[in-house]
Amino acid sequence: MDSEITPAVDPVAPARVLSLGSLNCSPPLFLAPMAGLSHTALRRLILELGPVGCLFTEMLSAKTLTVGENPERSPFLKRTPEEKPLCYQLLASEPEETARAVKIVERLGADMVDINLGCPAPLIRRRGAGSKLMETPDRAAGVVAAARSATALPLSAKIRLGEKLDERALIDFVRMLEGEGVDLIHVHARLRGEPYGRKPRWEWISKVKEAVGVPVIANGSIFSVEDARACLKASNADGLMIGRGAPTTPWLFARIAREIYGVGQGCEAPDLPGVYKRFVELLEESFSPERRLGRLKEFTHYYAANYKFGHTLVTKVQGATTMEAAVKRAEKFFIRADKEFTGWA
């Protein structure tokens, strides 16, 4: 699939638009797939705050999809028509189940399909999936080839740098991905065993960029416009994927879009309690009652970083046993922490 890049406003940024065949990602900002976070409520919140080039689902098990997960009831498949473009990320370890799962998400309206080759979780690795596939390139090639043969949609792969710093192995792997037909490669700039606290190796993404002809997206510790600029400069990537920065500052996409790519209106001074309340509303619109509280707690863990004593908010919400109690505790925290906030009507 042919990719095309148009000039950007900011000289550091590579392009305003990343085109993958008929799919245009403008600006080239991607929401990372994150368990418990990259669901319809967060996706809608981010979209309401500003432009996003491409949204992602949470990681979806190819095996579970192929045994009949109900798209009308599954919280992982819940979406609205506004959530576009939307990439469905698949966790797979076998070619046959991969091909079947790709066909399923294509019927569900996927705009792009991504193969997870980077998840470091031990349970996932024991299943031979995620980052384990980077250690077995032949098996990875089979999975990617099966996905490619099953769809004409844009196909991407999300990887880490590998088990250890090995430039030759990394380059061979990404060239294999390109050879099997991926249209886009997302690179999380850490080794498989490195924790999030470790500074990302953005400069290693440039090695991938130099080795392949398909676009490359940089991922890893992008929490501000300054981080975005620094990452683009170090990696020479064609765009950015934002993970933990998304629930921490959902307006970050809007700021990067405006300040780096010249797209949208930006978001200078967000109403912190208001954004939190809107997320609560979106949870209530999107999920059945028993599926809301856990997602609010997960979001709060990150969002609380906007406050000096945010750990208090986390503790209060984590201790709640009902959605109503969690929201009331959050409201009390915001009243104490935000001088301009007097409560939700």
C-alpha cells in the first residue's frame, strides 16, 4: 500500500497528514492501545477535545474473537460512529486464528488492523504472543502474512526494541515486517524488560526509520508538547503514538496537533474537574453499571497527576465501592484542590 506524506508547519514535525492508501491520518497522532483505558469513553473524550489521526482499541484476543465474542455486548468492541479512524489491535500467535480475527474486525468496521508484537506481560508471552513473537521471527512472519492475506485494509505492527539492544536483529525484524506487507510500524522505544520508569530510547527508532520504506510511528513517554518535539527530533519518525499521556492529559493530542502540526484549535486551559466529569458521563453512556467503576479507577490513577496532591484523589476513588461514591469523593477532592471549582450541579 502506498503511503504519502505532506509538509508540516513546524520544521521539527515530518508531516501534517500521513496517508495509508485511502486512509488519511491527520494529524499523524495515534492513541496507543492500552488495557482498561483505550475504550470508547476515553476515545470519545479525546476526540471532543481535539483532532486525533487514528484511535486504537484495547488489545483484542484473536482467539476470543474467533469463538464468538458478541460485538453488541462486549465492552472491548463498543464504539460509536464518531470514533474514526479506528484501528483494531489483535493479540495473536497462530496464522489461522489471526486471519479469522482480521476478517471479523473488518466486518465490525475497522479502518486499520494492528498486530501486537510488543506486549511484555508474562501471561501473554507464555501464550507465544506479544513480544515473544519478536524472539521467533519465523512465527511472527507467519502471523503477519496471514493478516495481510486476509485484508486490504492498512496493516500495522506494534513492537518494542527487542530483548536486548541488537541493531542487526531489530533491522532484520522490521524489514521482515515490511516484506510481509505491513504498511506502518509503531515502535515503543524500550526493550522488552524495561519498565516505564526507564527513559525511552527514541534515537533507536531512527534506526528503524532508516531501515524501512514504510512510515514509522514513535511511542514512549510522550507527556507534553516538548516531549513530542524532542521525540520527533531524536527518532525522525513520521508521527507519534501517545499512551499513558492520554489518560493523564486527554487534551494533549489537541495541543500537539496545534503547536506542532498546525491542526485544530488547541486546548490552553482545560477545566480539570469538568474533563473528569465528562469522562464519568461517557462511562455512563457507554457501559453497563458493573463495568464503569473499574474503568474510572484506572483513569483516575493517571488523571490525578494533574494535581500536586493527586495521590489523595487516587486513594479516595480506589476505596469507593460504587460509582456514585467514587464521583462524590472526586467532587470533594476537586472542591478542595481547585479554588475556582464549587461543585457539580
